[in-house]
Amino acid sequence: MIGIIRYGAGNIFSLTATLERLGIAYGMINSEADFEQYDRYIIPGVGHAGAAMHKLEKTGLVPAIKTLNKPTLGICVGMQLLTSYSEEGASDLLNIFPVKTLKFPKSSTSKVPHTGWNQVFAEKENPLFENIPAGSHFYFVHSYFIEYDPLYTLSSTSYINKFSASIWHDNFYGVQFHPEKSGVHGETLLKNFSKI
Amino acid sequence: MLTKRIIPCLDVKDGRTVKGVNFVDLRDAGDPVELAWNYSQQGADELVFLDITATVERRKTMVELVKSVARQINIPFTIGGGINEIADADALLNAGADKISINSAAVRNPALIDELAKAFGVQFVVIAVDTRVMGNKNIVHLNGGRLPTEKETLNWILEAESRGAGEILLTSMDHDGTKAGFDNGLLKLVNDSVNIPVIASGGAGSVQHFVDVFKQTNVDAALAASVFHYGEILIPDLKKVLKQNNIEVRV
């Protein structure tokens, strides 16, 4: 059963609605004692990464999150929180991944936010992307991206530059796109995560 | 590559889908949730729901609709119509809406754009602009195109972008309902002037019109209602033709 970490950054109705539709059981984590009830975790998040980190710190859950050893998936800003730093609000983050979250550079041909369906290419073998063909489209909405890193990038997408569409290290995973809004491939990814 | 988006638009009144020809005669085109699900299965990239309900119960009705949509479909959707304050937007966000679209309320109170962007992020804020040519200028109109404002369309769009709009939904009222094609001249001018996504709206009548709007203006998305609702254009066929024309789409 998935425990969703609650810290007040954005709405999670679409995520929980999708889990329900897929028959994936979930519950909410509001305090440290709640962690042990679940065998995997999701860190959701939309909005401003600095503000989200501030809210997460206020819950007191940060030390527990850093020591989690069960599968943990950050989504969108929830993924960015796993990195060391974001240019959004010049914020220090959880530093589970020693990579940075950067703002898309100005480009005369590409608009920011990166909005819409773009292709995701897995760079490594991992059950998270099982049954998802290379180059499948996922739905993105973001102005900041996680830098590409051969060590931590699980899948990549190209927009203005090549960036991490997902990251993976030990039990920690993050996806920049919104699986709950990404059609059948997004649903497959969530099902895969529920079985990792 | 980032794909061009095809967006069916569902006008909703009292929980039912309607579409007016030139925004006047409303015809019932079905149950919004069922339509939405069908479109998601057909390959629509996104959906827009415009609520034209005028009753005091509107927010409650809309929140219930948004929840049903979020429960049943797996693509993003935008809600517009009658959003006047932060509390309206907040209720829709918490019900599962990915974006909100505001029109008249932003024209009357442009600072609302700043407030919404600050509260929810620019990606949540779509500014819908209804435009009509008066003399030789494009002028922003309100009330479904009936009420001209003082604002020149491109100036207003640039102001909206600078205040925190994350996307522009531009409807040409001169083209809307005509099925004679999008207003590609204006759309190209706007698309070349802003650094946020632009959704073309008004005038779609054939598959070729979609090819033209993407080829000639490079907008990010194209929206239509009746050609989809009445089955005149099927989304898989449309995307096939776009792909044949080297326009990136999700299939």
C-alpha cells in the first residue's frame, strides 16, 4: 500500500483518483509514525519548489524521508525536492540526489513553461518503465528541470536541452511529468511503481 | 519532440454539454463526462470545459463536474467560465482541474492574473481572449463577443503574459462558428510575440484548417468544439493527417 506524504503542496485529487481507478491502495502520511504502515511512498507536489520545501520542513518529516529505505516516488515538484538545490527561490532541498534543479534558459524557439506531451526515453533498465515503449509521450508542465546526469538519470527528454524526465538511485525515484495525467503510459508507470 | 496539442472544447450549462453557433443558438451535445472520456480514448491531448451556467449554484455544480472528470479521465483539463476570485480557482484546483481559464474577470481586474499566478503558479493560469476586428484593429470583447472593450488584443495578451499568464487561449469571434478556418494572421502575430503557449480557437471546419494553423502560425495547440462533437472530424484521422504533414503529434 502506498503512503502519500501530505505537506500541503498542491492538490492531490487527480493522483488519488487515478490510484483508485487503477485499484492501487493508498493512504496518507501526516506524521512520522505513519510511515511504517506502508510499503512504498509518493511525494507529490506542484507549484514553487522553494515554497514546497518550506512546507515540507514545517511538517518535521524531512529526517524520516531522508532515511526511507522503501520505494519512494517524487512527482513533479515532489521529484525536484529530492535534488540538492533549485534555482526556483535559490532553495536548498533534500539532497538525496546530488544534482540540481535549474530554470530553462531563454530560447527564441521554445516556450517556457514546457507544456504538453513530450517523448520520454529510458536510459536504463528499470521496472518503473516496464511495458512502456521507448519514446512514449508523457504530459509535462514545468519551468524548471533536473539536469541530465548519467549516474542518476533514469529516462531523458529533450526540450531546449536534454534533461532528466526521471531519476533513480537505490529506492528513490522521481518523475518530472505527471503520470496521473499521461494517459495509458502514465497509468502503466503507476502500476509498475506499485509493484516495485 | 514536444507535440502539437488537439483540444476539444466542451461548453457546459447546468451540467450538460452545449455548443452555440456564434455563441447564440445552444444545442445539446451530450453528457460532458461521457464526452470527455470518449475524447481521451480517441487521443485528445487535453480538454477544455467552459461553464456558461448563470445560476448561483454554478460553483457547486462545476466542482462536482470537475471531480467526475478527474475520476474518469487520464489527460489534463482546463476549466473556464465565471472564475472571479482566488476562492473559485482554489475550489476547482482541489477538485482536480489542471488549469483554469479566465476571461472577463481578468479584463475587469488585471491584477487577478498576478494573484492567481502567485497563489497557484503560472502553469495553472490560462487567459482566454475573445477578439473581433473593429475598423482595422483587433479588439478584446467580453460576454461571448458581444461587448467590445477598450483593449487592443495583442497589447492585452502581452500585458497578461507579463502579469503571469501561463498560456493564451485566443478565440477569433469573427471566425468562430464559421467553419472557414482559424484566424492565422492574428494567431501568427500573437504566437511570434509571446513566450508562452498559444491555443488557437475559432473557425475549425476541416482537417486542412488544423494543418494550416500549425504550419502557418506554429501555435502550440488548436481547439475546436462542434466539428468534434458532431463527429465531422475524428481525432485519430486528424492526427494521422497532421503526422503526414510532418507536424509532431502524440499518436
